[in-house]
Amino acid sequence: MTMPMNDLKPLFGDVAQEPIYIAGPCSAESREQLLEAARGVADAGVAILRAGVWKPRTKPGSFEGIGSRALDWMAEARERYGLKIITEVATPEHLELALGAGVDGVWIGARTTTNPFATQQIADALRGVDTAVIVKNPVIPDVDLWVGAIERIYNSGVRRLGAVHRGFGTQQTTPYRNAPHWSVPIELHRRLPSLTILSDPSHIGGRRDLVAQLSQQALDLGFSGLMIECHPSPDMALSDAAQQITPAALGEMLAGLQLRRAHVGDNAISDYRLHIDTIDNRIIELLAERMDVAREIGEYKLKHNMAVVQHDRYNEMLMAVEMRAEAMGLTKSFIHQIFRTIHEESVRLQIQLKEDDK
Ligand code: PEP
Ligand code: MN
């Protein structure tokens, strides 16, 4: 049983609640870079500045952050531009230093959320502290692990508590750096309806051209806001260069987002349509992913001189999807038609590969 958490408070007090936008560079790199990013973020209408000071990097030897010196630059940005400031903490020492610099909140990164010992240490250090705490999803799509981390922080008395969906590590070919698995944050919301949940399209997409569509998708699904990476010269960034956008692009993108009405049901038909559009987008993404795999299989068949159509495999696949579809209340003929079409397209792709090889 998940605890109810009925007594949560607004994350950032006086910041207008919905949608909550947080933006700023992946990492604070220099005083000039941070202040320029902060000015750009403020100009784009965003009230909360993010920047990583200690960076958890997959590869040793990558840029691991400036460290506590960068907190002074963040405090300066806060004063100059009237922004709230937040940073990532992964240890009690980070937390102490960040609170010492007067941060308005902290986030717990995906790698830390994955480790209950590390999360508990931060939770213990948060006892008696009134700050916003945002828990990013764990690296693996395990909602219990995410809820567990949130409960640890809640149990320490933190009431300005939120979550960030940043996608999940995956070995599959997807267009994303981290697979969204939207059903996981949706389940988190079902279990903790009063928790503020934001989405981080930058770490999900991993590419700046995906940020706008992922942001819209998150708002369509009812997320309470976004955390976006924004850098004055994205290509020069010392971490996550490919996914950061300029402050100008941020302003433009935010202005172009369609906001969900506060009350679902005001205009029920367009809510339904929005939902359908989101599902259709997911279907298209999955089809693209499936065709990628079909292409890889095609290459394998070509290399091993195998026939493109393997009849036994085709019949087995059709029977399996029909059975699964029937169990979910769909008609066999409907699913049969769809999968025949999908299979035809895979075959066409593989034949094309053979042709191109001649
Ligand atoms: C970040 O926000 O820069 C970051 C490191 O995020 P995550 O923990 O989601 O990888
Ligand atoms: Mn980053």
C-alpha cells in the first residue's frame, strides 16, 4: 500500500503552480555561462533555474561538474534575475553545501534514486529542512523503486515534494536516449495523485529536435510541468550537448505549447481527441521501432542466405497476437488485418534490402 501523502505543499511556494517550468544548463560551467543561461531562462518566462554542480557521469574522465564553487554563481543568478535555483544532490555533503548556498530546492538524480541506501542518507539529512525536493525516476522502469525513494523523503518530513520523469535506460533501438515508458509515471500518478509530477524531455529525447514534441506529449498526458536543459551555446556544452536548446529556442517552444485546460471535462471531446492523438503518436513510434528491428533481421537473413518469408514463424506470430488481442477484448479479424499489413511492410523492407544488395 502506498501512503496517501495528502498533506503535500506547493513545490515552490509563490511560483504559479501550473505548468511549472524549470530550465537551465545541464552543468554550471563558468560564471559567465551560468549567468547568461540564467538571463535567457528568465527572458523565456521561466521562474526556476536548474544547473548541475556535481555531475553523475557514466564514463570516468567526462566533465564531472565544477563543484561547490558553482553554487556561488547560482546564488548570484538568483539575486540578479529573481529566479529560484535548484541543483542535484547525491550525498548529504552535497545537500549541506547546496542548502548553505540558499538553494530553493534540490533534485535527486536517476542514478541516486536507483540506490535505496544513497536515497536514505539524503532523506536522513533532510530531516527538519524546508526545501523543495524533486525525485527523478530510477534508471530502470520500476515504479516501486521510484515510490520507495519518494516515501523515504516524505518520511523525513519533507512536504514540498515532487517527481521528475526523465525516461529509462534501454537496450532497444528507440529514437530516444531514455525510453519514456509513459505508463510508469502514469502509474505513479495513480498511486500518488497529490504529488507534482514533471517531465524532463531533454533527458528522454537526448536530442534537441525531440524536446518540443516530448514536451507537448507530457502536457497532453497531464504532467504538471517540465524540466528542460537550456544552454547559451549548446554545441559547446561540457555535458549533454546534443539535447540542450538555446534560451531563444526555449522561449519559442514554451510559447508554442498548447496548455491543457485546468479541468478535464470542460470540453470533453477535445480532451478525448488529445488523448487519442497521444496514443497515435505512441503507435507510430512503436511501428518505427518495429521496422528498425525488421531491417536488422533482413540484414541477418541476407548475410546467412535465408529466405525473406519464413512461413512457420509468420503463422506463429499471427496466432500469438490474435490470442493476446482476444484476451484484451479486441476482435481477431481486426488484429489479423493490422498485423498482416505490418508483416507485409516488413517483407517489403527486407526484399528491398535484397534488391539493393544486388
Ligand atoms: C541532469 O538533470 O542533468 C541529470 C544528470 O539527470 P538524470 O539524473 O535524469 O540523468
Ligand atoms: Mn544533463
